[in-house]
Amino acid sequence: MGDICTMRLRLFSAAFFASLLCTGQADPFNVMLEPVNVPGLGGIQSYAFGQHDGKWLIAGGRLDGLHRRQPFAAFDEAGHNTQLFVVDAEGAQHWTAAVSALPTSMAEQLSSTNMAFHQEGPYLYCFGGYGYSATAGDHITFAAMVAINVPEAIAAIIGGGDIAPHFRQLEDPAFQVAGGRLRHMNGMYYLMGGQKFMGRYNPIGPDHGPGFVQEYTNAVRRFTLSDDGFNLDVSHLPAYTDPDLFHRRDYNAESQILPDGAQGITMFSGVFKTTEDFPFLDAVTLDADGYGQEANFQQYYNHYHCPALPLYGLSANEMHTVFFGGIAQYYDDNGVLVQDNNVPFVKTIARVTRNAAGELSEFLMPVVMPDYLGAGAEFIPRPDVPHYDNGVFKLDGLTADTTLMGHIYGGISSSAANIFWVNDGTQSTASPSVYRVWLVREVANPVHTYNFRSNASLGLVVYPNPNEGNFRVKYYLKQACEVYLTIARADGAVIEKLLLQDTRAGENLFERKLQPSETAGVLLITLETPYESATQLVVIE
């Protein structure tokens, strides 16, 4: 059904879409990808990494592509990564060591997928992760943290020595998280979002087949960590709990420099909303004082975890975060903003920019991924490029026309945009690809396309889409006011125009039932207030 919807949206007037998404600006940079050949390097996705002296240490993740729908096949043991990789991309070399050389509890956790991780100095900290535990006799989310001495582990793996002395583990139920993100800010760690998933995946639900337990943390868990190389000491602080804003996983959380020069962390998009199986479009920013939802912003591109490049320009006081590919509910097709509710793989490269006033906006960049890549991949930064202590690059410090910022490695490589419902394990793979990521300051046509929808406060959503004439209109009002809803055909002919009743500040919901025999096809649903209007296309079948 989603493919029909996508096709019809494409066939609808490109001129209309172009009018919705055409504003540009002079932009401060562009990006360029260059493939790197590392002979014999295998594919990996949803892994953790640390680095030292130009070499990467890769732990955990999956060796296959998108997980299958059947419980017996989803997240099977054959796809577990039971090796530790060391990769020298520029030297075109790699080495491996088996995790079986470690104690069982560590070996099992370091074979899991979607661990939260962060490297601080020489130590890589890996939290949680989901995978099969022979000890538990089931698939579990691990309730522990593994600390790895990256330089020493790399040396042991390359030299064929004993790796065990360079790994330590600390059990803690607060670390039982998969699909969350970990960042360090102002001396404190933030373990953000994610879920505890116990049992075998089943798309039908927790009470079917083998059954499972799925609990979103709905929280940001905060703690300090003391590590002298031998002893690990964790002190937990009160968590932030918010079942609306933090009910998300498999998303991007990126360090930021805020307009006042302070550090922050922004949680971008993620899955799934509490009310429907679609990605979040909003963003949440944490700073030293707490957290808050970004006002008047929605992110339409790059909804799933993918490589991200953070840059701050001090002279313009602008914070840019560039996202590479992945999975999203929306994508651009030759100037057409396409909504696909199957939430497909995409090739989109886009940036979200925070201006000096603190306002976020989204821009489509004039380059794309070379294929359906990015989901579950990582951007591995070059540590010798000028950056702040939270890892954000100093854009004003990049004086060359072209600068190598780092590399993208791995992720899921999909043969098509939508494969989930036909996935038998052959439609996607774990990618072995490595790409250099270049930042280019001087380009012939640097204009990025401004997505005006990203700053629309109405937050208009019409669902389900497509439908058979029975749908809901959800929207948000900054203040109580008159709201008109217009339903029109693709040729502009108005079917009806209504003054909505009982509107209020905050979220509003309106239900409508049409006769599909009279309204089948593409309709335009428009909301108008005294201060803003928004339009969404809906397919009536």
C-alpha cells in the first residue's frame, strides 16, 4: 500500500511540491564522499567503536543486514559479531581477535548489537546491547558496561597477544539499554532513551509466538564515572524521565555548541511514537540546566540512526549537524518531497542548523549517498581536525578548501528502499564500505534547499495515509484561535471548507469520514490559522 501512495505522490504536480520546497541560501560548506578500499574487510552494522593512532577498534554489531520479521530468523546467532576488529583504513589493513578469549559475560555482551558507547581518553565504554546469551538461554538486553583500554587492546589484537587484561566489566541494571545513545558533557554521562528488550523479536506483538518484553526507558539516565585503569566507580544522579520526549530509540544524539557558547546534546528523531508506528519528527536538547523540546522544528529527513557530522561556526554562531542516509519517512525525489509511510531506506544527506537565535532549520544538501546506505553506520572522526572537547568540529578552524573530516564505515546496505515486508535475508547486507568524508569550503553551487516545513509550528499530520476516506487530522496550536480546514482535489477544486470547533492551545485532533467513491485520489488537506497555514497530501483509495 505504501508503494501505491508513493507512486501517486510522485505523479502529483511537481510544480506544487517545488513551491513547497524551493527556498535556498548561500551555505557555508559542502561534503563529498570518497570510497576507500580495505581488502578483505567484512561488513558490520550497529556496532561500537573507539580509536587510537589512526586505527579503529570495532566491537559488537551485526554481520547481516536488516533483521528479518520471523522470530526464528530475526537477530539469529549466525549474524552476531563474535570478533573484535582493528581497522587501519588509510593503511588498507585490518586485524581480528575472537571475543571468546574474554570471560563469558563480556564475550556475550560484546557480541550484541546497538550498544550505547562513548570513548573518553583511552577508554571505550560500551553499555547494554541486545543479543543472544547462552548463559540466559535467550535473547536479552545486557545489564552491564564494558570498559576497554583502546590503545592496549589494539596493540594486543595486532600483535596476537592476550586481550583479556584490557577489558573490564561492571554490572548495573541502569545500563540495561539497547538502541540508546551515550554522550559526555560537563563531566557527566548521559545515557539517553533506548529500550530493554527481553526475548525474541516478533512483529506481531509480545503475546504471540515466543513472546517478549519491551520496555522503553522513557528517560535520560545520568551518572559520573571514575576510572583509574583498574577500578570503575559509577555515581548515579537523578534521571530525567519523560514518557513523551524520551520514548525513542535507534536515533541520532549529537553534541552541540549552543548560541551562548555552552555545550549541549540534541536528540534527533528516532522511533517509534507512542500513538503510531512512525518516527518522531521533533528534537530535544539537553544542557547543564535540564532539557527541552525544540520549538517550531520538525526533522523530515534521516530519522533512523546514521552517521552524523557536527560542526560549529563561531563567526556566524551557527551549529550544523549533517546526517548521511539511513531510514526516513520522507525523502526528496527531484524536488518532490515524498512521504512514504513504509519508512524506507533513503540516500538523503541533509543538515540541521541552529542559528544565533537558537532556532533549528533543516536543509537538503545537493549530494546524496552512493546507494541505500547509512542505517546503522558510524561517522568516525579524525581526532587531529580542530574540535571542541565535546567532539564538535570548529568550522572556522578549517582554512583549507577541502578537509578530510573522518570516515563512514559499515551500516546496512539495502538493495531497495522498501524491503521489510519481503525480507528473506537476501535483500540487504552489512556493508563493508569505507568512505572518506571531505568538507569542501569552495564549491561552484553550494546552495542547500531549505525545508520550510521544518519550521512550521502547526505540526500537521493526517493519518492513516493512504486511507479509505476515514482519517484523522492532528495539529498543534500555539494559542487558541480560529482554524479552518479545507479539503481540495489535486486540481484545486474545493470539496469542503470547515471552521473547526473546540480548538485549544496545544495538541488538537479532528476526525473526518468521506465517501471514497466521490473523493478517491490525491486530496490536499489544508489548515489555516491567523498566523500560519500547512498542507498535506492524502491518498483516498
